[in-house]
Amino acid sequence: MNNYKLSDETKTTPQGTVLHRVVATKTFTLANGMTINAGDVGGWIEKESNLSDNAWVSDNAQVYGNAKVSGNALVSGNAMVSGDAEVSDNAWVSGNAMVYDNAQVCDDAHVYEKTKVYGYARVSGNAWISAIAWVSGNAQVSGKARVSDNAQVYGNAKVSDDALVSGNAQVYGDAQVSDNAQVFSFAIISDNARVSGDAKVYSNAIVYGDAQVSGTALVGADAQIAGDAKVMDEYDYMVYKNNWSSDDRYFTWTKSNDMWAEGGFYGTGDELIEKAYAESKDSGKHYEAYVKWSNVLSDGLNDLSSQDDIQI
């Protein structure tokens, strides 16, 4: 039996759906400690199948369509839950957040402020989605992960554990961000890339392909970590800037696979040199010098790595 009844107070959504204000018929307590007393006026639902168990809809929140709010969940503020979305367990959707399509928010997750969770996305565990972040597609955010600011997580991407994705960052494709990793400041993680450990990816850096960034690595300054590269610390890659041309391009060398990435280009040092000479003789000479320097640097790092008494 429900803990509420539909009142005679109604309103109609812009799509023409008639919503009813709910009124509590019993006194009960939500997972967050909030007590709902018999007679308390709540938010808006379309029909009784929208709200069940000890869940509650309060303030000006709206639940309609085939959406379900159950368990000890709370939908409050001006939040909207619609379509075939589900909010369950001890989850909380608040502020101006929107959960729709077939999205799920469950466990102790909190979706708030002006966020959107939609598609077949799932937010679970103790995860928080805040500010104006979007989680969509088949993306999953779990554990104690945080997605905030203007960040977007979509496709089949997964953000888990204590990971943070914020500041206009994007994680998509089959990419994964886990452990204590942080991705922020316009960084992009895509394809099958993995960012884990205490790694930080930021400042327009891109990690894609099957690349892995882990350990205590700091990847920023427009770096591109691609292919099957493995970056665990600051010695595993170098970022250079094309200062001799008007477009000021950045290009990246990764030590683990001895490969180069620049814009849409990914290949060997020789291929990069060939590409540069095709543009101009001057450009070719500059790129050739950087490739040679990186070869010397790689040999030096390998020599240091072979000495037991020296750590890099």
C-alpha cells in the first residue's frame, strides 16, 4: 500500500501530461534521515506507478511517463524524472537535475544541480553527478566517483572508484577512468583508453586508442597519448610545440612504443619526418631534429633505468 495519495491539485506539462500533487498518508523516514509526516504535501507525479515503497517526491519535482521512483529514493527541488527512467534504493535526485530515457540512478548515488542523466546511463554506488555535467549513452558512473562542472561521460565509458571527471572534460567510447585518477580542464579520454592509479590528465590533453595512463603520471599541455602507449610518470612522454609555423601545433612522443602523435597523425618518427618534409623543407628539418633528440633521450633514459642505484 502506498504512503501517499493523489490530491485534486493538478498541473499540465508543456507536453500535455497531467500531473497530480501527492500528499503523504503515513509518517515515514527516508534514507537521508528526512521524515515525511502524514499530511505533508509533496511534488508531482502522473500516476501511482511512478512512486512506490518509502520513496518520496517533494517540492516542485516531477515524475511522469513510465518513470519509477522506489525504495527509499528522493526526488526533490525542481528535478524531473521521466521516460522509462528509474530512481531507486537510497538515491537522491535534486536541484534542477533531469533523469530520463532509460537511465538509472540507484544505491546511494546523488544527481543534483543542473545535471542530466539519460539514454541507458547508470549512476550507482556513492557516485555524485553535479553542476551541469551530462552522463548518457550506456555510460556507467559508480563507486565514489564524481562527475562535475561541464564534464560529459557517454558512449560505453566507465568512471569508477574515487575517480574525478570535471572541468569540461569528456570521457567516451569504451574508455575507463578508475582508482584515484582525475580528468579535468578540457581533457579527452576516448576509444579503449584507460586512466587509473593517481594519474591526472588535464589541459587539453587527449588519451585515445588503447593507451594507458597510470601510476602518478601527469599528462597535460595538449599532450596526445595514443596507440598502445603506456605512461606511468613524466619520463614516459614528451610534448613539443611547433613554434616555427603559424598554427603552433603540439606533437607528442611516447617512450613505451616510440611513436608520435600530432592532430590526426599517429605514426613512427620516420613517418612524421616524411609528413613534415612534404609540407616544407624547413618544417621537415625541425621535426627531424626533434625526432633525433627524442631518440637520444630514450637511449639516455634506458641507460638510467638499467642502473639499480638510480631511480627515474
